[in-house]
Amino acid sequence: MKETIKSLRVYFIIVGIAQIYNIIKDIGALKSNIILGIIGIISLIFGLFYFYFGIKLKSLISESPKLIINFLIVQIVFSVLSSLLLFFVSSQPYVLIFLLIGLLVNWYLISNVKRLAKEGQSI
């Protein structure tokens, strides 16, 4: 299936809402540990950016697709580092499963943002 700007917008908004929801849901656990709290705050900021990019996707893809791609790469690096830290602290395998899902979603978003930006430049 070939993603359009509208369908990709939905992906960004859903990822943003899911990330924001997960942080708000786990706010009690985040208060108990400073490292988890910092990871939670950064994750909340990333969630807000996903939501923002979803809202502004049409203009951002035509004006500055590199901004979106760089954001997604930074998100991937943060996800890998924070997930590995959480895995070594908690030894829970679900952390690595969520990391894998997140990496796949971000890879999918990057490839579609690149494709849509390239199609927009050739029109």
C-alpha cells in the first residue's frame, strides 16, 4: 500500500497520542525513579513532536522533510539507548519487543517521508 500524506499524518498522530498516553499512564512509576522520570519527560516531548508533525505534515514535507527525518533518527537513537537501559535494569523482554516495534514504525515513517518528499519535488 502506498501511503499518502493524509494516511501518514494518521500514523504520526497515533504514534504521538500513544506515546503521550503511555507516559501519562505510567506517571506514578516515573516519579519514583529519577532516570525513569527523565526518560519519561523526553518521551513525552517526542510524543508531542509526533503529534505536531502529524498536524503540520503536509507543509513540513514540502518545506523541510529533512527536519522530520532527523527527528525520526534522533527518536530511534533515543529509543535504542533508553530501551537498552530499561532492559538491563528490569530484565524484562517486552522492552526489546516494544523497541523492535518502534524501530519498524520509525523506519516505515522515514521511508514514506522520503518518498513523499521526492514525489513532491518532481511534480
